[in-house]
Amino acid sequence: MTTTFPVAGAYAVELCAGDGVLTARQSQPILVLNRPPIPAFDYAPKPPVARELVTLTSTASDPDGPIVAWEWDLDGDGVFDDATGATALSFWRRAGTYPVSLRVTDRDGATVVAQQSVVVDPRPLGVLSPTPLVRVVGIPTATGAHLDVVSVTAPKGSHVGVRCKGSGNCPYKRKRFTSKGKRVILRKLARTYRDGTVIEVRITKSETIGQLTRFRIRAGDNPARLDRCLRPGHPNKPINCRR
């Protein structure tokens, strides 16, 4: 015959045999060892992005008894002191590959460790919303143009930089401010400029594709306008926008 034992421990097994008149008994001790847990865990979402909250869930099992402790190493230092319990929460500030370990213990004290690497993707870049609006209103002159209005409407919280160059009539070389989401009229720029003067407006925001708008004054013609995109961290390297 075969049998199983529910938990680890020492068991006394006795065999009885008889012929109807006499009965013989024999006892045999059996030591049943503990079977360790099977460690495993999963996480969601997949793949996570930088600074996104990640839920880690134990999927460990034990063939002969319950798991009584879950301990997490979330920072890869080899110490299981970052979280306890069958689930844990974590996030990573930057894209990269991060080791995560789970240590589980069953009721008999057997301990095993599961480890896997969590690959964190870069956080997707945002776009300026609502779309910025840069306007120039003026009339051409024989030597350049007279601008009546230069205005900027940018999303709230974005950073606006204005630059005027190439003319001795520029009221300032650079001007910076943080948008409140309302139209701003740059009154000092309302004046007459010579041919070749350039006015630039750069609108940027953290982790967001920015915008460059450039006006070049032309004698006897409307200013030439150029619109480009700006990658975060590279405000001085405009690129073509993808539509």
C-alpha cells in the first residue's frame, strides 16, 4: 500500500499480520521531511515606465504547507527589508533594468528566494496642450517691417523664452517668463526693425516636446516664419516636428 503524510514530522507506522490465531506486530518510525516552497512572483503593468507605480505579486506555492512570510528586496542591495506581504508596491525614477527579489518562508522554516529583473521603459514625452499660439502683426517697410503686436499664448506652467537679435533696435536680447495660460502681449517688441532682424520664441515644459517659432524680418515683405519642435533638455537644437 502507499500513503502520504500531510505535514513534515516523525511518524510511527505499525504493521499487523495474523493467521486468525496469532497476530504479529512490527513498528517502524518514518521521518517525513519538509518540502520547501516554490518561489515566484509577477508584476504589473508590463512594461512599466519611469515613475509609474508597479504592483508586485507573489505567485509562490508550497506543496506541503502554507507560506507564512514574504519579504521583498526592491532596491537590489541583497537585504530583504523593503516590503513584506504577498504584494508590494514600488517605482523607479529612471528607465533601466532593476533586480527584484522575493524571499518566502513556509511554516516549517524553509526559505527560498525568487529573483527577476524588471525592465523600466522611458516615460513617454508629452506634447504642449493646448497648442501654443505665437502671433506677429505688422506691416512691411522699405527697409524692414514695423511690428504692431507680438503675442504669445502658451500652456499654463510652460516656460517662455523670447530672443531678439540682429538689430540695434531690439529692446532686449532675452526675456523669460512662466506662462499662466493666458495671452501675453510683448509690448516692447512693437517697433520698427531692419531687414534681417530675428525674433525667436521658445516654449518648453518638463518631459514635453517644446516649440520654437522664429520670425525673420524682410524688407518690403512679410516676416518669414519658421516653426520647429524642441526635445526636452535640448532647447537649442530644434528638430522637424512629426505630424
